[in-house]
Amino acid sequence: MSYEKEQFVAIQACLRAAKLCERVRSTIPKAIEKIDQSPVTLADFGSQALICQSIHSEFPDDPIVAEENPKELLKPERAENLKQIVNYVKEENSDVDEKKIIEWIGYGNGDVSNRFWTLDPIDGTKGFIRQDQYAVALALIVDGDIKVGVLACPAYGEEGGVLFYAVRGKGSYTQSIRSFDTTIPTRIYTTTNIDSEKFRFTESVEGGHGDQSKQKEIAHRIGIHTEPLRMDSQVKYGAVANGDAVLYLRLPNPQRPDYRENIWDHAAGTIIVEEAGGKVSDMDGKALNFRDNEKMLHNRGVIVSNGVIHQQVLEAFNN
């Protein structure tokens, strides 16, 4: 199966969602003394509404497993938020009202099945607030295998951001978000040049999202001594796929040893790295499990590499 229609629909949905998110983000003051979650709420729910409506209209039998639940917006204190979300979504889809917004967001409360989509409408909420990195992440999973992945990264690379996308067996590509309709796709590959300044690793900005001391130790053991590239969201997968880094480490935080990752935080990024020549596994070398649950219950940690150094990283960890 070619998945051409699925890729087209996913790309267009993520582009529209990224535009909405950037419109919301443009209203955030440059200096925020106290973190205000309301802009994230508007963008998160608006993004999910747009994408779920697009997927559901073209593939009505496909469940969507997404992060947000519309019940939050039915609370009386969220009434103003709901009105604002309608106004933002109207700029991309004029046929919308409050009832439809709740319905569209609710399409994202499906279950893992033989064929389903998984969505993080804003991956990296703190980066979004800081005017830094975040991603809109969407993937199609069939029989446990990721077939299509799209990452819209509005703050990465060139002005206006970069769209990463991949279809299983067809490679990974990037295009400019802002000038998508007037540019051609660029196929991307991981880098294997150990002498390059890109021979570095990437990790989360937030220390609680990993074990930064152990991640640095592992990197040193395989010969990476440059400072890590710290970014929010699945943009880190894009960095490895695009050759801007050779390794992304997300090891379990010692304070949360029982934490398990959500599938929507890794599915889109995984296929984009794999189709660029890289490799993704947990820290035991097992493939990430997107088949059984919205949580990856049988995986501990995540290791993303250019492929060439992957076994070396696993050995460094186990030794």
C-alpha cells in the first residue's frame, strides 16, 4: 500500500494546525513572569480539533489516539477558552461552532487498534510558551508498524519552520512550512561524519524528562564531548534525521523509574529517523511498542541514533 492519500491528508492537517499554533503563540508576551497555561490550552485544543476533523473526514473508520480530552472544555471556567478556540479554528475552517469543536476534539479519544492514528497536537508545551521549540506530531500505525509520520516544527531551521515527513519504505523529507506550496521536498539522511561539529547528542531541556548526568556519561563513552543540543519536543528526532545530531538520549529519570512513555511522543519521530537511515530502540535494544497501548509499557527509555553508532551506545550503557 502506498499511503499517498494518508500522507497528503496528514501533511495538510499538520500545516494548518501549525499555522493556528503560531497565531496563538504570537499573542504571548515576550516576558512572562508567571507561566500562563491559557495560550497552550487554546493552541493544544485548536490543533487537535483541526487535525482530528481532517483525519476523520477522510478516514472515518480510523481511530485517533490523541493527548487531549474535550471534557476539559466543558467546564464552566473554560467557556471563554472554548469561544476563543472557535475563533482561531474558524480562520482555517469556517464551518465550525462550539458543538463541532467538542466533537472534533473528541475524535481523538479513540483506542489503539490494528490501524489507528496517534497525535500530539503540541509536543513541547514549555518550549511553545518560551517562544522556543515545539512540534505538531501525527503518525499512522498499522499492525504495530508506523506507516506515515509528520512533524511540523515551526521554530526549527529556516524562518517559518520545517516540516519533516516520512512514509515507510520511501525515505524521509523536509520542506519549509511557510513556503510549502512553492518548494520541492528535500530528502534527508542521518550523518556519520565523526569529525563534524554535528557529532553531538541532543536531549530534553527539562531535566525531569531524562537522566542528564547518565546521558552525558554515555555520550562521553562513545566519543561525544561537545555540549548537548537541548530542545523541547520531537524536534530532537528531526535533528538526528537531518544530520544536525547523531544521538538523542531519553533515559529514565531516577526519581520516576516506573514512568513509561506515551506513543504520541515518539511515533512520528521514530519513522522519520528510521527512514533517514537511523535507528530507534529502548535502552535494552528493543523496538518501541506502538501496538498494544497508548503507553509503551514494555519499553524503558529511548535511544535514537544515526544507526551506525547504535550498538556502540547500547554496549556503553550495558557496560
